[in-house]
Amino acid sequence: MIAVGIGPQRRTSRHLDGLSFEVGEADDLAVLSFNFLPSGFKPYFTSCKAVPTHDHTAPSHPIMLTRVQFEAACKELIATERPVEALNGWSWNEHPSLPNLGFLSRRVFHFRTTQSTSIDSMPTDGVDLEETLFEEDEAASAIAPESFVSCQYVVYSATFQVPAFYFTMHDPKGAPLALANLVRTSLFHPFVFEQTEATSFGLTRPASAFPLLSQGDHPALGTPCWYLHPCETAKCVDELMSELDLAGYAEEQRFVRWLEMWFMVLGSTVNVRS
Amino acid sequence: MPIVQFAPFSSLIQPSFWHELTSLKVDVLRLSDEALPISGSYSVGRSVTDRESGKEIALGCNLSVGSESFDKGYKVTAGSVPASGTFKNYNTIEEFKAADKTALFNQEAVKIWDHILATRDTALLNHFLLITYADLKKYKYYYWFAFPAFVSKPAWEIAEEGWKDAIDEFSAEDLSSIQEQIRSHPSPLPFFLVRNDAKISPVEDYSTFFESTPPSSRTIAFIDPSANPTNPGWPLRNLLAYLRALYPETTSTVRVLCWRDTETHSSSWRSRFGVLEMGGVPSDEKVRPSAVGWEKNPQGKLGPRVADLAPMMDPTRHAIVLSVRKHRRLNYLRRLANQAVDLNLKLMRWRILPSLDLEKISTTKCLLLGAGTLGCYVARTLMGWGVRTITLADSAHVSFSNPVRQPLFEFEDCLDGGKPKAQCAAARLKKIYPGINASGHMLSIPMPGHPVPSASVAQTKAEVEKLEALIAEHDVVFLLMDSRESRWLPTVIAAAKGKIVINAALGFDTFLVMRHGPRGSSVRPNGARLGCYYCNDIVAPSDSLTDRTLDQMCTVTRPGLASIASSTAVELLASLLQHPDGLHAAAPPPNQDPSSHHQDSGGSVLGLVPHQLRGYLAQFRNLHIVGAAYDRCTGCSETVLQTYEKEGFEMMLKAFNDPKYLPTLTGLDKLYDEGEAALESVDWDEEDGDADF
């Protein structure tokens, strides 16, 4: 359950593809709280069909961001301290050589959640190098469990004109994790991949036109990354945003709100804590 | 009392570190295995909450290295502290295994200890050692970190009450003050002292800072990479050793603040505090203690680790995604292919030829006139040298007899009349190596002795212009055609434009490979002008193609000859490009001692730069020939070139149509007359036969 908000709230109830949630509005933050259904809770984002129970005067067209709007919304979002975990630790980066192609980035730690395959715990490949010539040390504690480093990016997808979440994950040796081990880290919520088909290069859902998770080059850095398909998240955010009354907001504020919502939605697939 | 157990450092390597090491090794280090200084960094310990179990999981004491670790002016990010290190990369796995680890480790420990005693400085207390072996072809990196820490005998023990939260020892205001002082300190402060007035100072100021502070109010502190509540981080060990060495009287009991706070908006203080005591009679503080600290591998054993980056690089393990993103993946793989090709070439510079200028060769744009046996082999060999721009021109289509002798063609290329040879060859080059800039042009080269019918004049003019444009765009022209006279036009154009011309021609079991000399007007003073293909001719090139039998028409050669000649041609070019004088390189002096250094005696770093080579396959022998330029040459004399430059296509047309034009222009016709006259003037002594009978 994700619930954030301060101040007086107006609540409306919605059903969204098997999950019920409440969309409220505080003075300065959208409130999104998921109520768990007794039968289990699996938020997918294939078809978000909101069933309105009352009229709304707010505009409901999908919001397309331009690059400039994306940049402004990102900078506004990270400028102030937020109590939301998803928004912590991000910094704005410019493209190495070209203007207006910037993106958000941060580095977080994750760890293995279930026993992974032997790909990561590789032996020294037949090269027997074990040394036993060193004295025992009674003043050293046990080694901590292996942690993985994830470099995360929020970039602007020119194709879909919405933000996209790109990331890498590597082990302490500096080797990127294979997909099989990637999905077993604390980066992903356990239920996210339940109905997906995996190959070595991506995950797809049977009914979906697009792969959920695939490989691609970072749009600005050119380095190989994983990314979540952007229009899945964007579609959901649009649906959720259409329930909010944004009539009183300036355009820039709408985009900031939209981006906040985007992070929330992202947080239901990906563990977005810093 | 329980012995203090310190949390060891865990190495954390960014992938960029390996990429940087690879470039460094290939371009700078090469075969050197000398120790290099590097830098790493660490920051306060962190823990994460496992969402599912609710448990707090302490992350390891990470000491991190990345590509910036090799930089001289290493700067840490805010909140981190730097650690200096010694780095040694071995050239073979055997050397890595056989390296005397104990000696290396002790060397670092001695370095740290001596530094403490000599400078009283804390700079090396978190110094580390890293040994590596990089298998660049398999993208595997073997490595082992060591974090030398002096062993305290007797061991340190934690007081009865154990470790507690720092907030239980210091007030919140004091902790905030300490945090602010750390943050505003001009340089990162891995170790510091704290007084009862919450002021902090570098450890080096111990005597003055604590002058009027009673021992019960003196606290030593350090940025603690451990997040474990009962285990302080590894850097504390050497800090304690430092204090024991320099201030033994006041440090048998030590108050320790493990600093673990950086963010300002955290709700609670994470730093820890404890009082440590020597667990017995302290040993002689001036004797260097033994040290421990080789990093254990994830299996808990003392041994090196392997980072296998091959799965990231190996295209077959990551199948290409069938989506619009395919081209991006291919671009990435193409970059990898480029690196691999470059690697092979750069290896030559490690030991064999450090002064080889590979860039010079790879950036040379080559035009290959002829995409037959010679053209295919020349193109392949040029690719081996890393040449990035190869253009082929040919007038024919691939025929059924071609593929076995012309290695860029396959059976399917012959079907349906056959693909155009030049374009087909270029496409095949791209399949072999996608990074190549290869193109092919269907082009017929007009020839002297083959008159141009008036209906075809416009087309011929267009062909000449196309050839002129191609030659202008490239640096080197390879003449690889199958007839003598077809080489004339490109010879003239290339000479006029000052391009390098490499000429290769095949007989049945003999070949000629030569370079054309520069044009007369550009020859340097005191330079001898070397000749071209036609310089030794006293007749103009004429029609050698019509009225030939089948075996005279096809260039019948011993199959091995083409590759020998082509390779020789490319290697001649490579040597020429390495020569400081390039196109103007003089011919090698005669009777040269084969063992002399070619660079010193007129050659290049690759060796000789001969003018002409004639190969005799029957004897497996090459003859080196020097052909001087001929001032009445139909191919490269100034008369011809200047007439071409003045009259252009008009002059060309005359040469194609009128067999007497070139001899007249150059004065060769006079030569015949002179020759006849000379013959006439010889006074043949008419002797009567001896009538013996």
C-alpha cells in the first residue's frame, strides 16, 4: 500500500482491472493508495480501464510531454526534498556533448532475494588459485551478503514522448547481471514477473504487444541498459491522472504532478527505494 | 570481554573500471607490469530494508573503484572519502598465479607503517593493494584486493556495555555540529578526533587538540563503512595501530565514535559508539605488527576472483531483439567488433613495433581498380591492416569461374547473369566486417588503342570524369586490372593528382608489384625520380586484347600467384606509408646488408620500400628492381601530364583514338627515327670472305 499525502483530501473510488484504489488530492500531492483485495493483488499495466462513477470536468486527454517539459518537470521534482522514497537520490545529468538531452540518474544498492543460478557465483574457471598461506585472523567478522549496484535513469523516450526507466545492475565484480539473476534481486517486486515469458534478452507478457523488460542503449550515454517499456507506464499514469481535477493547475504543475504519478506507477513494478 | 570483530572491506568494482583497464593496457601499459598508484573510495555504511521480510540488511563495507580510479587528480563525490592504492597488472595468468603475494602484501604493509612513523600522517591508513590479470580476448578479469590492517596483539576488546548508539553518548546538537564540521571541512576527513566541546580535528593534531582534554573526554572517530551494529569497519584497525604507535601512553583505552551519518533528513542517528580496551599487556609499539587483509572470495576462501564480462560482450548469448531497437543493438555490437579488430593490430605495438603508426594505415583511403583475383585479395589484406575505406571499381559481372579464385564471391553471385563485381565485392566486405566503409562502382576504363566510336564519346567522357572523381577522393590507387593498356588512364590521372599508385600484374608464374614514382614537377631537390609502369616502354600502350586466343585472353596464372602478388602489394603500401617521405621515398640503396636497420638506411619501420618487385614463382624468388623515370614516358612524363591538365578529356580522346598521338606528344616517335638513323650511321665493315680455298 502506498499512501502519501498531507492536508485535506477529496477521495473518489475507482476500480481498475481487478484492483480497487482511491485517488485523492491533497493541496500539493496526489494521494494514491492501493487497497489489497482478499484474493491477492497483482497490478498489471496492460489494460487500464477506468470506470468513472461520476462526471469530471478535468481534461482527460493523454498528456504528451515535450523534452523541454520533461526537463522542467524533472528539475522541479528533485529540487525540493520529498518524503517519497521513489523521488530520493536523483540528480539531473546533461548529455555529454549535446544540450537538451538530459536525464535523471541515481545509484542504489540491491541484493539477491532468492537463490540465483550459478551464473553469478562463478568458480575461477578451472584456474585453481586458492591460497592457504595466510595467518588466521580472529578479529575479522563475517563477510556481508553480496550487494548489487543498480544505476538507474529516467530518460525521455523520443519515440513515445514520455519518460522511460532505464537501469543497469552489476555485481561487486563489475559484471552486469544476466536476466535470470536480475529478476531475482530486490529491484523487482516478486509478483511482477509471474505471467511473463523470458528469453535471455527480455521479458514479455503473452497478451501484450510490447515486451515488459528489454535491452537497449541509453539514449544519451549509449551504454547498454535494461529498460521498462515506456508506454505501459505512461498509459496507466494517464488513466489515473484523468481522475484528478487539475483545472486549477498551471501547465508546468500538471507536468510535475504527472511525473510524480509516473514514479508512483513505476513503484508498483520496481522497488524504487533509494 | 569480547574481542572486537572488525567488518572487512568488500571490494565493489564498477564495470567502467575494467573498460578503463583494457584501454590502459592496450594503449599505455602494454607489457609493463610495474606498480601504479590508483584510488578508491568508500562512504558510510548503509543498510536496506527487505520489503518482504521487514528485516534490516547491512550492506558490506564497500570500497569502490571505477574508471576514475586511474586518474591523477582523483576527486571523490560528496560524502565519500578517498583511499590510495597500489595496482599491479600481470601479463599472463601464470605470472599472476606465481606472484609472490606475501612479499607484495608485506611491501604495502611496510609502506603504511613507515609512513606512519616518518610523517605521523593518516593518509595511508586505508591504503589497499590490487593485483590483476586481464584476459582481453576473453573479457575475463582476474583480480585480488588486499586491505592491509595491522593485527593488534593483544586484541582489542569492547567494554562490558558493548556498542551503543551515538545518540546515547552525545547530544543531538553535538552530533549535528560534528556532521556540519565534517561536511564543511575543506578536504574529506576519513579519520578525526572529537573533543568534549564537540569540536573535531584531523588526527594529525592529536597532541595539540587534546592538550587540555582529559582522556575520558577524548574520542577518536572515523567514517565507518560498516552498517553492522556490533562490528566497526576495517579502517579502524589501522587508526588504532597508528594511535598505539604514536601515543601509546594514552591509548590503552580508546573511546571510539563510528561515524555513519551523512544525510541531513534522516530521522535517527546511525552512528555508533564504544569504548575499546587492550586485552592485556601491550606489545612493543615501535615494532611493526604483522598485517592481514587479503580479501576473501564469496565462498569465504582466501583466493582471487574472476569478473567475466564475456556474457555482456558475446553477441550469441544475447540474441538480437526483433524490434525497432535492433539497430541499436547492432550498433553496440559493431563497436565491439571495431575494438576487437583494433586490439589485434595494437598488439603489434607492444613488443614488436612500438613505433608503428597504425592510424596512418587505417585512415588511408584505397581505390582498387579491378575486383578480380588481385582486387579480392588486396581488399582482404587491406582489411587485415585495419584500412577503413576501400572502394572497388570493375566493369564486369561475376562469372562462374570467379568464386574459386576470387575470395569475395560465392556461387550464388554468378546466377542470373552474375552480380556486378565491384558492388558485390563491397557488399561482401561489409558482411565480413560491418565497420568497413566499402563501396563498389561499375566502371569501364577507356584505353589507348581502343578507339571510341563517336556515339560513345559522351559516355566515355562521363566515365573519365567518374574515374577522376574517384581518384581525387582517395589516397592510394591500386591498379589491379587484367590488361596493360587499361592502366594508362589511371596512371596519368593519379600522377597528375599526386596520388600513390601501387601496380600489380600477373604472368603465368611471374608477377610484378611496383609503386609509381611522383611526377617530375614535384620531385624534391636531390631526389631521384622513380619510374612508372610505362617508363621502360618505348612504345605507347596499344591494343593487346583483340585477336587473342582463349588462353591469351584470360589471365591464366598459377592459382597461388594472385595472393602472393596481392599481399606483396599491400605490404609494399604499408611499408611506404610508414616511410617518412611517403610517395617520395627513394628506392633502397643497392647491395644493402639484410641485417641492417632499415629505418636508418632509407627504409621504414617495417623495412624496405622497394620500387619494383618481380616474382618468379618457379624459383620462389623475388628480384628487387629500380626503374628510373623516363622523360618521354607515355604515362608519367611532364609533357603528358601537363597536356592532360591543359586539355583534359580532349587529350584523352586523342590518346584513345589515335595510336600515333602519344608517341608524337612525348617525342617517342623521334626516338625511332633517332634509332634508325643511328643504325644507318654505323659503318658496317664489309669484309670479303676469306677465300681459303
